Amino acid sequence: MAVRTFNLGIVSVIAIGIGSIVGAGIFALLGQVIVQAGSLTYAAFLIAGAIALLVGYSYAKLAAVYPDSGGLTDYFHHAFPAKAVSGGFTILYWLTNYISVCMLAKSFGLYLLSLFPHTPSPTLLSNGGAAAIIAMLALLNMAGTQEVGKTEVLLVTVKIAILIALAAAALIEPAALSSPRLPEPSAAAFFKSIGITFFAFAGFGVITNAAADVPHPRRTIAAGIYLTLIIVTLLYLALAAVVIHNISPAELLAHPDTAITTVAEHLLGRIGHVLIYVAAAIAFITGISASFFSTFRISRALADQNIFPAFYREKFWRRGSFGNAISVLLTIVATIAFDFNDIVTVSSGAYLVSYLAVFMANWKLRAQTKPNRFLVVFGFLILLAVTIGFIAASWS
């Protein structure tokens, strides 16, 4: 059982959750969702948010019974006695977080390059920026939970403020809130859009890793998960409305990956363009920090279970281990070596499988967690359908 220091309150927990969720996904995928979902864009976000809440329900039930900083690794350990099964699921989730770090850092480097398009060494700037942000945030997380909580609150506040300012500008702008006629999507396109949208919700599971560092984890973690997902869903709906009402279909089709940036420039001019770049950079930073918050604790738990080598317990600096340092170094190498699109595909697929395993763990431990069985089974079947649809879409 981990020693509880009670450094994190509900605000810090929510900030960690929002920081992990509102990352590169929404900045890169919002336009893609609108292109796929068309007139059913809002429904796609609501359905994805509802699925995320169902996953969050199982997370909260598990965290209430097993409030240790290992989070998902502890649930798998208790739910699946066979070490090959529990260890396999845990390593998958652990790798998923590091792949997510690669994706966010790669995005950070590409955004950095777009701000300095005439640099004589574009590859060096992009990869150097990605490597630097990984190293800096890894050291921050090794420093301790209190520093992480304070930093997350500050950065998330700035990021959300910029996005709210964009939404406010859309309300004030006379040309805003028009009535665009978006096409009705095909069933396949709508199903695909839900899978894409759900990826924009991925990452809230890191909240459970704070269970050992909060007072009253049964209440705090559940409240943190539900409030985080509700806030994020409302934010996504607002951003979708801003983009839908302030961009032409031609622009949306031409620049789906930078739709928010295009709208910001329409509404606020060059300053809006810069502000969105700032918000995107903060999203990458908070997402990477939240991922390290999770992976460092998971690796320690795996070492305690003798699944990982002992050097994941040996102190490197403050709360960081030599194993953490080696993993961070390998993450930097992978970020530089692999293509962004490949990283995104692998990361999203791994997240979906990991969340299916959350439902399975809650069902296996239902005697202890005492969940509503219908919600567990229903959530599992819905997410399984989304996972199959995503795999089919990726394959095609």
C-alpha cells in the first residue's frame, strides 16, 4: 500500500484529467470529425462523451476499492490472477501512455516548426523541440505530485481560457452563428466519426493514479472523473459549434487538421492565430505531463510485482527511478524515429483495447466493486463496437 501524502485536491485532480484529455486530439481531429459526421457532429461528441462516462464509471468503482497510485495496474493485478494476463494488459496500457507521449511531443515539434517555417534546419528544430519537451516534463514529474498539481492547474487554466475566448469571439462576431447546411453522413462515416471523437476523450484514466495522493479517494476520484468528462464534453460541443458556424465547407475540406486555427484567424486576426498556437502548445505540454504522471507510477507498481526489473525501483532523481530515465530516453528516440500518423494509429487502437480491459476488470471484481451490472455490460458492448469499427476503418 502506497503512503498517502494528500498533496492533491479536487481542483488539481480535475486539472490533471483535463490536461490529459484536451491535448493534441481536439486540435488535430475536430475538423476531421465534422467532415465525417456532418450534420450529426454534436451527436458524435455526445455519444463519445457518454461512452467515456461509462468507462469512467468502471474506473471510479475500481479506484474506490483499490485506491493506490498504481491505478489500472492494480485493477488488472487483482482482477486477473494469471500474471501473463494482468501483466500483459498493464504493459499494454503502460506502452499506450508512452506512445501518446511520442504523439504529443511530435505534434509539439511540428507546431514549433510552423511558427518558424524559414528555419535552415527544420528537422533539427522539430525533433529538438520534441526531445526537449519530453525531457523537461519527465524531470518535472520526477520532482513530485505537488509540483505537478500546481503546474497542471496553471497551464490548464490558460489553455481553457484561450478556447473560451475563441468561443466568446464567435458569439460577438456579427457573422457568427449562421445556419450552415452540413450534409448527412452515411452510417459508416458517422460510426467512424464516433471512433475518432472517442480518441479525443482518451487519457482520463490518469486521474485514478492520483488516488494515493488525495484525501477521501472514493469521493474525490469519482467526482474528478465525472466532472472532468462533463467539462470536456461541453467544451468540445462549444468548439464544434464555433468551427461549424465560422468556416466555409471548402476551407474545412482543405484544412481539416487546422480547422480551429483557421477559425481563430477569421475571428481574431493574427492574434487569434497565435493564441491558438499557444493553446495547442499548452495542450501538448499538459498531455505529456499527465502521461508521465501515470507511467511513472505504473512502472513502480510493475516493479513491485516483479514484472519489471528492479531498476524501476532504484532512485534516479527525487521520485524518479533509473527505469523511468531509460524509458524516457527510449521515448525520445522513438519520437524522432517514427512517423506521426503511424504513432496516432497505434496509440488510438491501444487506448480502445485498454479501456475494454477496464470493463473486464470491473466485471471480474464485481463482488468487491458492486457496480450496476447493466452499465458495465452495456458500456463494454458499445465500446467493443466502436473498437471493431475503428479497426475496420483503419484497415480500409
